[in-house]
Amino acid sequence: MKTCLHHLGFFPAFLAGLLPTTALVANASAAGRVGTYDSRVVAFAAFWDETHQAHLNSLGCAARTAKAQGDTSRYQSLAKQLSARQHEMHMQVFSTAPIPEVLARLKDRLPALQREAGVSRLASRWDEAALAGVPTADRVDVTDRLVREFRVPDAKLRQLEQLKAAVPLPLWRAQVLSALHLV
């Protein structure tokens, strides 16, 4: 399966003190808490998820088949899709680009995950606008919990840990490097 991809270059308190009952305190606290995630790490996990890899492999094989059959139009269309996906992944994994399509893959599970974490919403740790006014004490890191939703090969988990420690490229810089074909 990896062969097809290889040929194409492949490589997310104050109110509690005012409320009188414990139940109300818990609800108010959860309402103000935000689940934060390292979007780079979640995007990396989603990329290596078995289901996503199977999809990419299918596209890659279809592109190779179209090329071998001389179906230039279909090949170019598939190659363009794969190239656009690769660019998007580079922006998400090496920089701080948003990951809406990754979160969309988890849409059915997100309400339960938020309840489990005791948060009212999720925001990327890099999204300053979404986190404006949210005190550090009301931020709960849910990165590892989101990552567990994907089936990541053990070999990639070490890279995932290295990614957590890495400083992301500013998005504007990653876009410039990508335009120059350096990322």
C-alpha cells in the first residue's frame, strides 16, 4: 500500500465562587473551561490514521493507474488533489494552520469528548482570537485525548512526541516557504 504513495512523493473559576450549590459550580466551571489542543499534533495523528492512509493510498493508486492508462485529465485531477492535500498537511503539521476537516472527522464524538474533559468548547492553542479572555486556569489540554481518536501506527507515535516539543513555524512563514517549494 505504501508503494503507491511513495511514487507520488508523500510523505488541536470566577463564577464557581459565586454559585451556591456544588452541581451549579460544576456546570458553571465547565461552561467557562476551554479544551485546547495542539493542532499540529492532532493533524499529524489524523494524517497517519489507518482510514486516512487507506484513502490517500486509494487516490495515489488511482492516479498511477490513470497515468499508466494515458488518462491525462484524470491523472492531473487526482495529482492536483493529492498535491493540495499535501500542502494543507504541511501547513497544519509544520505550522499553525487550522484543522477544521480533522475535527469534522470527529464531529460525532466531540460532544462526548468535551463532556469527558469538562469543557464547553475546543480551540487550537495557536488560535489567539478564540482564546482571548480565557484565563490559563480555564484551559484544559485535550491534545492527547483527541489523538487517541485516531489509529496511529506505533512507529509514528515517537515522531508525534517529537512534534509536541518542536516550535511551529509561523503560518505566514510556512506559506512563503511552501510557495517557494521549500516545505
